[in-house]
Amino acid sequence: MATNAKESRTVEQKMDTLRSIIGEMESLIVAYSGGTDSAFLAATASEILGNKALSVTAKSPSLAPAELRDAVALAEKLGLNHRVIETHEVERDDYAANNPDRCFFCKDELYTYLSDFAKDEEYAVIANGTNIDDLGDFRPGISAAKQYGVRSPMVEANLTKSEIRHLSEGMNLPTWDKPAQACLSSRIPYGTMVTVEALTQIAEAEEYLHSLGIRQLRVRHHDTVARIEVEPEDFLTLSSEEVRTEVVSKFREIGYSYVTLDLQGFRSGSLNEILARIGKKS
């Protein structure tokens, strides 16, 4: 990821700011999913605070099993002080109802646990991997973080996603170019109940598509219909007769009756598009 000399100086200055912010913390819990942002924050915190930095990964049906395995493996590789906990947001009626504020209740579940744990184990700060770019997106979870006093060190250091990727590459973190992920519930249209069965179907379908060599993708869950989003350059992979036949067979085995390919291609948060259209009409 190339940057010019002036940009490099600016990024390094922001990195110095981040180190200073973390260095002022007596101890820290990092909400760690194994994605680009949280992995970068966890690695940086570990470097500065050692075992006074604890990275915590929440295991639940809304996290793909493959993502959990990768997060644990990376924590081991980096030598992080790491713990896996279980959260139960899917059992909450306000989360399962799958209204546009669903993410608030997910984070409320997580931060309730982390707040109690921090108090019991005497950790001074809880932090997440939110960056500057996230502030312009629809993210109800940010409101939950504010209610619990959770800090966002990379927002405080004014770091963008591309800068975090650049710095991660310099730290030799394998997540520097990892495609953005979101919880599996984000594949289910608002207003459709979130169930463990649906989340399991989505996880199995996406893991299968990843096994075909497709990195960036989503399987949008429309009851009996699976709507596949991939980058346009991956259309050919899925449209060959052999692969197409195998995908349909596998998805039916998973539980889908119909399988479609979205011709618009991959869009992060595509199910939020309906919210924008509703907003324009109101």
C-alpha cells in the first residue's frame, strides 16, 4: 500500500499519538474480533502494555466459526494475552427482532460483560477498534460504546481505515489486507427474525464460497433464497457450469431452495440501502 513521504510522516505522527494514548492507560481490555482494526489495536496495545492488555473475543452464533478460529490462531501467533467469552445476544428479544438498531443490543450485551469483567479484574479501560471512517456509517453500536464509556483510541488518534491497513502491513500483521467483515446477522434483512438456524446457514454458505478462493463476499439470507454478493471479477468463477452446479447443490444441502447472484456485486452494508430509500420518501 503505497504512500508518499508527506503522507507517511502524517501516518507515523498519528501512530505516535496512538502509542501515547495507549501508554497513558494503566491497563486495557480490547474488544478483539480478529479483523483488521481490532487486530491492529490488540497488537499495538500488547506491544506497549504487555500482559496489562487483554484481548477478548466474543463467541456466539453471530460470529462465523471460521472467524473465531482465525482470531484465536492470530492471537496465539502474536502472543496476545487473549480470552474467549460467550455472549448471548441472539437470545435477546430486542436483538432477535432485527430492527435497524440491532447492533446496539449486540454491543450492549458485549459491553455489559466487559464492564463487569473490567471491574472485577481491575482493568482501567475498555477499548474497541472503531476508526474515523466508521463515524460516517450507520453504526448503532457506537452509541452503546458511549453509554459504557468504551474508548476508541484510533478515533482519538484520527486514524482512517487505509492508514490502519498501511501501519498493519508495516507491522507484518496478516490482517492488513483482510476484507471487512460484519456479524452474520447483517446478512438478514431488517424485520426478519434472527435465528441460530439462519446464522448457521449463512456461516456454512460463506465458508464454502471462501473455499472456492473468493475473498470478499456476503450471502444475504432471504428465507429460502440465498443472494450471493461477490466482487464483479469473481462473477466468472461462479458462472462456470461446473462451479455453478456445485454451489447450487451445496446451498440446497445447507437449506436454501434458491440461489441467486447479485449483479450489483459486493456492497458492504447493502441491506442498509433500504433505510436510505425509506429516508428519502419520508
